[in-house]
Amino acid sequence: MTATPQSILENTFGYPEFRPVQLEVIERTLQGGDSLVLLPTGGGKSLCYQIPALLSEGCALVISPLIALMQDQVMGLEQAGIDAAYLNSTLSSQEQSDVYSRLDDGSTKLLYIAPERLMQPATLERLSRYNVSLIAVDEAHCVSQWGHDFREDYLLLGALTNTFPSVPIVALTATATAPVRKEIIERLQLREARQFVTGFDRPNIRYEVQSKQSPKQQLSSFLARHRGNSGIVYCMSRKKTQSTAETLVAAGFDALPYHAGLDANIRARHQRRFLTDEGVVIVATIAFGMGIDKPDVRFVVHLDLPKSMEAYYQETGRAGRDGLPSEAWMIYGLQDVVRLRQMVDESPGSDEHKRKERAKLDALLGWCEVTSCRRISLLDYFGDTLEEPCGNCDVCQLPPEVFDGTEAAQKLMSTVYRTGQRFGAVYVLDVLTGKASDKMTNNGHTELSVFGIGSEYTTTQWRSILRQLLVLGFLKVDTAGYGGIQLTQKSRSLLRGEIALPLRRDLLVSQKSHKPKASKAPINAADSDLFDALRACRKELATEHGVPPYIIFHDTTLAHMATVKPQTKTEMLSVSGVGQTKLDRFGTEFLNVIETYITTLQTKTP
Ligand code: ADP
Ligand code: ZN
């Protein structure tokens, strides 16, 4: 029987069906054409080049920017019985010559390599002597200077078509707007490239944004539904990373800090723990994440705002690559708005650059405040449409109450105006709510008509109103001066009562909120004991083989196994994610676990 894409998918990878675009890209590549593939994270980009590589003579070159990623991929392929290797700076010269002699034998089907390494003349010369079946450029957006991950060494890749004129190229990325896509095609010199694009939606990720009231308490009640799960908690500063990790450890979580200030060895160790152990929470600055391919990250938390929608999408995209329910949870407040606006204004760079950054930040802030489905506006930002509200975001599940904020806004703006547009949020709100201080008395502000006119709301409520007015541009922070709150052009129409202003009422932390189900066991409760037993078995095998558990089987596969409960090898093959090689290697162990489980059940039932 000759192998086909479908037979490789089933026998080697253990999946019954292709995901969108996979088969088209595979066929295009097998016919020798170039492609640009845009699939969201977890969409299944790897199979797009792995399967044609297995179906072709010779060896495929896979260009990947990150060493950790290469090792992970090669390890996974080896477990599936595929001959793969990587070339990078971590190899000794002996290991390198081993890689080359396997290439000489013609046994290696996929060679992972870093761009700067590949483009060295000696390497190119050597590799051009082999039969190269295809070239895959992973994370292709790194070639774009307009993208957010530009890497100098990716520019060199434009010369590839000279060395390998008749080898098909497949460029892959998870993030690329239309101009970036155009740039990728030009810079990599793709020939008559066909573009394969699927939507940006990550339906298994639930989005939630809360207003920041008592961050520690909010975080701990969020994490309560994620005990035992792996996740990432992003903070802005190293210090906060450190202290948050300590708080979580004290609360019984297996939490580890990660930031650029830590010793490289410690960082590497923490990253490894996160990858190989189950249920580790990494508390990190944005230094963490690029190239983290762990499929079972169940949540991504932002304790501080990222700087753009792009960054938010990319960071939250690290959750749920395996397609199981996962959460993106963020808290933000007045302080974040003020600080980020300030950071943008004070950043170096041209006015034009600042204008762009400001627009990006405003898009994110606006998104935090939306009063209709978050997913619809998130996708809209990336030019993607979703017809119906998703039902899997906080706004869909618990629509925020909207109230007429016109009068409140007028009171707040008058207070800003009367106090001279020189004071920060705390002072302005104290005048408004009538909390006198010596400073205020000295300034004569207790005598103002606006003193205490805002007693109908608490300070927390006023902070929410002020935050929204800043986001909507009715007030601004004087970042050039001392950070005082000031009126804007837009303020006037509101002060004159020409327009009405609907505002959202923040949920109070103490209020009962909609609690989504814990997403730990992706199967029904009856089978969860078996699922846990299968996970324990996987853990043992992983330790024995020195690989992360997900390299053996993903949670999705174990969940399916716990539901199907196969009792023979043939039945085991029907489980999604179980291919022939993995069946041969691990099948017996897992069948034993299932058998023991069934026997215990039978002896229990009279
Ligand atoms: P990406 O690189 O696009 O983020 P991966 O290639 O790592 O995604 O694939 C994500 C997950 O989906 C992997 O666990 C992979 O094994 C799985 N997968 C890929 N293709 C299929 C398929 N056709 N059916 C089921 N699972 C798939
Ligand atoms: Zn929604």
C-alpha cells in the first residue's frame, strides 16, 4: 500500500481527520509550489510540512528561531517513530558530525535548524549537496520589520531560493496582518505563493477582564478553579513577579518566578519545570513565553495590561493549544491607564511612532471596556468577523449593567476644572467626595462648590468612572507636566450636555459573579479517576524516557482514552492521538491501567 497524506495522518500521528487547510498545504507542497500559511496557535501548522516531508524523497529543512522549540519538536517526532534531528549551537562537534552522517545515510526526514546557522556559507554548501525535499520557515513573521518579533537573521533567508531553486517553501505563522503577509512573501522571495489563511478565533479560550479592586483576592479566587493546572501569570515588573510567586507558593501553588533579572540557570530550570512537571504556575514578565509550545497551559493571567491588542492576543494564545477549555483572565484599573499612557508619552522615538503606540494602547483600553461580546471585538481588530456573540466571554455570560453617566461625568469634569487641572486622581476624587485634607484646605478647595458634590458614589465607583472617561478621551493625563488630570477638546460637548454618556457599572469583587466550571478534567466526572490514573502512568513513562509528559500523549488523547476505555491494541488505535509507533511503545502500559480500573469497578459493584 502506498502512503498518502491520510494514511500518514492516521498511522503515524493517530488522528482521523485533517484540520482546515492542512491537506491543501500538504498537496500544494507535494506539487512543488510555495505557500504562506496563517493558522492560529494550536491550529496544526507542524503537520503542514511534516507530512509532505515524510511523503517525499530526501530531507526537509525546518527553519525555527528557537532552540527550545527545535528540541521539543524533534523529541516529539522521535516518539512517533520519525527520524528527525536538529543543528544548533548546543551540539558538540561530535554530535554535529553524527547529524551529518545520518544525513549522508539518507535516513533523516526532517532537519531543524536556526536561520543564522543555515545561512552560513559552509552549512549551505554542505546541505545543498543533499536531496532537500522542502523548506519550512516557521514563525515567518520574524522576517517582517513591521511585525513585533523582527529578527535580523531572518532577513538572510531571502537568499534561499538561489541555493535551492527548485525546492518548495512553506512559510508559517500565527500572527500576520495583510501588510506583514506581503512582506513575508517579498522577503522570502516566495514564488507564486498561495496563501492559506484561517480565522484568528480560539474558541476554547474564555476571555475575562475584571476591574482591579483587590488584586490578590481576585487572583486567588480565580486560581481556586485552577488548582493542579499549568498556567502563566504575567506581571509588569520583576519585583511584582517575585512577590506574586511567593504569595502563590504560600497559598499552596507550585509557582515559580521568571524574569530577565534571574540567573540564566535558574531561568532555564524554572522553564524546564514548567514544561515537564504538571500543574506548575509560572509568574513572569513578558521575557517568558516566546517558543513555549506546551499544549496544556490552562490559563494565562495578566495582572498588568500588556501594551497592545497584538501582545495580548499573542500572550493569551499560549493557553489551550490542545483545544481544551482554557482561560485568559485579566484585571486592570485606573492606575494602569495612567501609567501606560505615561509610558507611551515618555517613550523615546518620533511623534509619529508615539501616535501609533498611543493608538494601539487605546484600542486595548477600549477593548477592556466593551459592553458587548469580547470575542467579536477582538477578532474585529484583526480583520476577522464572528457573526454571533460567543457565549464564552465574561460579557456574554454576565452582561455588564450600563447606566447613564452624563451627570456623574459632568460633576467629575467640573471638579477637575475648578481645582485647576493640576491634580492627580486621588486628590480630585477626594474633593469630589468631600474628604478634606490640610492640603485641600490650604488650597481653598474645601470652599469650592464642587466640594463633596459626588457623595452618591463611593471612591471605588468614582475611580471606575474616571477610568472610563480617560479611556474614552473625555479627560487626559498631563504627562508632560506633573500627571494632573485635564479636560480635552471632547469634554466640552459633554459639559454642555450635548451628548449622553453610557458607562458600564463595574462588578464589585464581593458581588457574586458567574463562575465558569473548573477546566481540569476535560471529561465527565465518572471517568475522571481513570483519567487521573492514565496521567499518573504517563508521568512515570515521561520520567523514565526523560521527556515532558505531553510528548508521550496529550491530555486530549488521555481524555479520549478514558472515555473509550479500549481493551485491545486495535481498540487503542482508534483513540485520537495514538499512532502505530506510540502504540508499540506505550500501548501495553496504558491498557494495563485501563484493565486494572475496569476490574476494580467490577469488584466494587455487587
Ligand atoms: P501550531 O504550530 O499551529 O500552534 P501544532 O502543529 O503544534 O500547532 O498543533 C497543535 C496540536 O494540534 C498538536 O497537539 C497537534 O498534534 C494537534 N493536531 C494537529 N493536527 C491535527 C489533526 N488533524 N487532528 C487532531 N489533532 C491535530
Ligand atoms: Zn462573547
